[in-house]
Amino acid sequence: GLTAPFSRGSEPDSRAEPDSRPGPDYEPRPNGAVPKAMRRIAGGLAWAQLLLAQTSFTEWTIPTPNSQPHCVAADSRGRIWYAAMGANQIGVFDPSTGEFRELRPPTPNSGPHGIAVGPNDTIWVTLERANRIARVDPATFEITEYRVPTANSSPHTPIWDGRGSIWFTEQNGNRIGRLNIASGQIEEFVIPTPNSGPYGIIADAAGNAWFCSFGGGSNRIGRVDAATGRITEYATPTANSGPRRPWIDSKGRIWITENRGNRLALFDPATETFKEWGTPSANGQPYGIVVDRNDQVWYNEFNSNTMVRFDPRTEKFTTFAFPGARSSVRIVAVDPYNRVWYGENGNSKIGVVVRGNAPVNAASFQVSPEASLPLAPGGIVAIF
């Protein structure tokens, strides 16, 4: 399945000066100094704002044009895997070297869509158009495909249950699938609400699957009991909310982007109750979501082309504009170094949010060990 050896992605045009490129020593200067290139790239920001800057974006262009990465996931080594829907490829990017490797699934025009990391860094990809699930061996890069039993089910998003199975949503099939990693067998569970269009999915500490569905007026999240296969659904408080993707925090609570309702939601399984917040941008359309290792919530607003950080302790939102126009980010992910990654479906790039050593609230949150893995040169294209 190998279509190209490791290659370096092209770098953004904005890297005009050497000190605009982050490397192993890229962290806020102890004396508060900010390189001239940063001042120019930031264009228009006051000097005082730059001194306080803690967050920037770094991006790398994928070698194959129009790759349209849909989903991204980080493995235990910090490599970023992505499903390149436009190129019919599965890619892996090494942030420490800036090198890409691109793989092609055996089935032509298979539509790689969702991606998840399984045990021992095996990679699992939903092939939406081929109606299959793909497994990538991280050592040999060999790709194995498994056919989904229900025809034309449109397998959408996968997730490892932390045990021996891969859960995945079947958007057209109105089912939740479960692939047994050892046997390759797939079983399916029919969602009670017809035509619910299941979308994003996550697994809790017990291996149960939680999913979002917004088709056919569903506007629900659901839970699949890992032991019994029983599905329980919960309607969101906001009508026509369009719950799109979920993630889970360290307390086992489910965070949800409500795409049509323009809200961020929290569901507590212990009390079976919701809480919702209006998202910062009018008609922002919240989309991908992840919770980092400090229980900070990160999600992107698809329509407003922004990344948003939400602090659950203070209930404060902080918004960052993506560098490129119409980035069309579909999902966000956290790596082992607590960095937030994304794929630009609209611009065929892989990007990361680079933060300084100091967390948002030093008294409340752990310091993120981001300096542990240096980034290869990619060019700072925005700084906040």
C-alpha cells in the first residue's frame, strides 16, 4: 500500500526569516523578547500583546495536492495520522522531522474518512465509499480491509474501546458497528431512532461507546452498553441542535459540539443531565472536539474558521483564528505531549496549536510537557 517514501511537506510562505521557524528551543523567551519575524507575522498586534503571547499555529502542507485530510489522530510516539479523503490515501506525519509517508488502501476510491489509534499504535480507518474498515500495521505499513456487513452503511468515525474492539458509526446504515480486533469479525447494533445518522463516537473507561446523531430530526447522543449491546438515547435540550462529535474528560463526562445549535454541551452520565453554553461566534458551527490532558476543552468552529478553547473551571472561552481562509477543519486531536492537532480539509495541511510552558491557570492546571518533543521547521503563520 506504499505510494511514496518519507518526504518533507512544503512550508508556508510566511516563514520569511529564520527566527520565525520553531525548533527545539521554541518556547517564550525568559526575558520576554519576541523575534522580529513574529512581530511582522502578527502584523498589527500591539507590542504589549506580543509579550504576553502564549499561543501560535504551525502548519505543514501535505505532499499530495488536494489530499483533503478529513480526520487526524496521534499515536503514542507523537506521529500524526490522517485520512486523506481527496487523494484516497492514509498518511502519517512525523512532527520531529517534518516528514510525511503516504499509503494507498487496496480498494480504489475507498474514501478514507475517520481515523483512530488502537492497541500497539495500530491505525484504524473508516473507508466510507468502500464500506470497509482498514487496519494499518504501524511497523510494516501493510493495510488490511474488513467489509462492513450492512451494504452501503457509510462507516464514518472509529474509536478504540481501550480493550479489544474498534467501535464505529454507520451513518447511512443507522447502526453502531464493533470490530473484534483479534478475529476481525464485525457485529452491528441498530439505533432505535430511525434515520438518525450517527456521526462522531468516543469510548468511556468501561469500553462503552457514546455517539452523536443528528439525522432525521434525531438530535441525540447515545450510549451502547459494551456488555449487552443495548442502546440508550438522550435528546439534547436544544431543539435541532445537530450534535456532531463527542469527547470524554477525566471525570467521564461527555463533551459535545452542537453544530446547528451553535452550542457547546456537557452530558453527565452519572446524573443523565445536560448543560449547554453558546459558542463565541455567531453561526460558528462547532465541529471537531477534544479534551486535553488538563481537561481543557478544544473545538473548532467550522463556519467562523476558528479554534476555541473552553476552560470548564472558569467557563471562559478563548478564540483563535486559523491562519488560512476556509480551513474546513473536521476534527481535532491531542498528542502525548498535550498539543492540539488538526487537519485542514480545505487547504490540505496538517497543523498544531503551539502553546508556551505556562498553562492558562498555573494554580489549577498542570504544566503541559510540550518541550519534550521539538517540532520540525514548519513556519509560524499566526501568533496570539
